[in-house]
Amino acid sequence: MLLSTVGYTIVNSFNTNENEEQTYDDSENPEIYYKECMEAIQTMDAMRFENTLNQASVSVSQPILIEKIIIPILEETGNLWRN
């Protein structure tokens, strides 16, 4: 998946000042990694999932990785499993 350089703004909840925003380019956009991981899960492509998660782990901070990618993946996977 080719990642463009269009800017992406996300509120960084880990800042001490809640009004601060941090700007990422698309290579650091957690939503892209989340979507890519969910597609890999739905197609049962373990290699794609692992590669995407590894790429995300070097592109975004650990708090963003956990809060914006891993936790939503676990929640959505649980919801899909339940349904």
C-alpha cells in the first residue's frame, strides 16, 4: 500500500496539555495501519497482518500504536467474533 504525504492531524491524548495537537504525515497515520490490519484479519492473512503491525510499530509512537491501532483491533475483532 502506497502511503501519500498528505498531512493528518490527530489529538495526542498523551500530551500534558489536552488542547495540543500533533500532526503526522500519512506514513504515520494510525488509521491506515488499523484498516490494513483489519483487512488482513478478515482475509486471514497472517503475514500481511504481522508486516503491517511491524511497520506501524516503527512509524508511530508506542502510546499511539496501543491506543489507536492495537486496542481498536482487539475491540473490533471481539465484536466480529461475537456476531
